[in-house]
Amino acid sequence: KLLRLRMVKFGILSARLQRTVRVTCEEEEKSANLTIEGENLEFDTQILDSLVEPLLHLLRNAISHGIEPPETRRLLGKSEMGKISLKIHTDGTHVNLTISDDGRGVSAASLIKKAVEQNLISSEKAEKLTEDEAFELMFLPGLTTAEELSQISGRGVGMNIVKTNITRAQGTISVKSIPQKGTFF
């Protein structure tokens, strides 16, 4: 009974997640819609609390780094309204969360270039990286691909904090990205 008392539906976060997307879109002058699947799944409150900050940061990043401005999306033949999706499902004793967007995607080459420029890796090591290893670079402290510093991005600490929080909760994070199609965490 005590364990049951600690369980809450993921949906209690929905309004906060939607608000984060709405406010970030306003600040970035972009348009995006967040869909959430699996809101009725129940989580231990401690686990859910540990996921809030990483989720908020991934949503802000999806808008800041992924979703293009409406006029750019129109030129690319995309809907002016970006799509961000959060899917939650359980797999036995594990919880799987997937956040995806239909934005510009992450360039592995850009991550490698920035990591070398910022002396986070050597150029010799950079030449040997696979695409998956290059995507892992985004979690290095201090690495940012943002062109300018803003309230939302550019400090190079956010993705490191995301990975740290997820690891602390005994989770893992992986990244897949397709140029001009989007990114999946």
C-alpha cells in the first residue's frame, strides 16, 4: 500500500511541459506543438521528480536548436508548426521515454568541429569518431553549438546536466538524428 501511495500518473506534468514549449516558442519566435503519449502511466514520485528537469531542458533544446523558424520551415516544404513528441511506455521494469522533433537535426560534423575548437577532444581522436560517438559529444560539459548565448541555450551546461540527472536515476540516454528530419532522444 505504501508503494502504491507513491505512484502518480505522468500526466500531472503535462501542463508544465506544454507551458515550457509555449513559452520557449514565444521567446524564440517559433511555432511548435507538443504531443504526449502515455500520460496515464504511473510512476514513483521520486523517479518522476528526477525526470522533470531533463525533460524540460530537452524540450527547450528541441525548440532552440531543432525547430526552424516558420519562414525557414515553409521554404523547406515543412509545416510552419514544428512537431515535438514525447512518448512514454514501460518495458518490463524499465521506463522508456522518447522525445523527438521534426526540426533540422543535429550535425555530427558540427559537434566534432566545436569539440575540437573548444579543446574538448583532439583532432586525432575526432577523426576516428563514429556518428554515435559524435552525438555523445553533446553531453560534454562546456560544449555548445549555439551561435549566441540566450536564456535558453549557449552556455554548454544543459545537456551535461541532462545526462548526469538521467544517469543518477540509473537511466541511459541515446541520440539519433536525421538531417532536416529531426532528432530523437
